[in-house]
Amino acid sequence: MADALGISVTEFLDTMVVRVNGWEMISTPNHRPLCFLDEANRCTVYNERPLACRTYPNWPEIWESDEALKNEVTRCPGLAAAVRQVEALK
Ligand code: SF4
């Protein structure tokens, strides 16, 4: 991601990453609330996005229960639209 942004790894870690509860995060509500989204809601580092972004929403904790999925749907409009499409097929 540092390459995609044209900065060094050290600068990336110093300016783009925070440590929260032992996790290194590039996006938190207080740090980078829009992460790397541009004005059109496109990821500006899409080709270099982290593994968590590449695998979303195929995270076990999202699919472990109906309640977990309902909670996640409240946070992600894209996932909400996909769930509505699946529900419409039933
Ligand atoms: S895809 Fe990942 S890196 Fe890109 S804006 Fe979304 S959360 Fe950030």
C-alpha cells in the first residue's frame, strides 16, 4: 500500500496506521473514518488493498449467526444490498 501511495513503508506506518487493542489498523472512526475512499466511494488503493478487504465479507464472524449478519448489514450498504437480493430469490 505504501507503494500505491508513493510513500515509504516507514512513512506509511507513521502516518496511516494506528494500534488499537494490539491490532494495527489503517481505519478507525477517529483515525481514518473514510479509510482510502475517494469522493465517489472508490478505494484509491484497490489493487494494493489489505487481505481483510480482499476477503470481505467472507469472514467467519459475519456468517456465524443470523444476528451477526444482521449487525454487519447495518454497517455495510453493499452487503445489505446483496442480502436483499438473496432474500428476494427465496
Ligand atoms: S477497500 Fe479496504 S483499503 Fe480500500 S477504502 Fe475500503 S477499507 Fe480502505
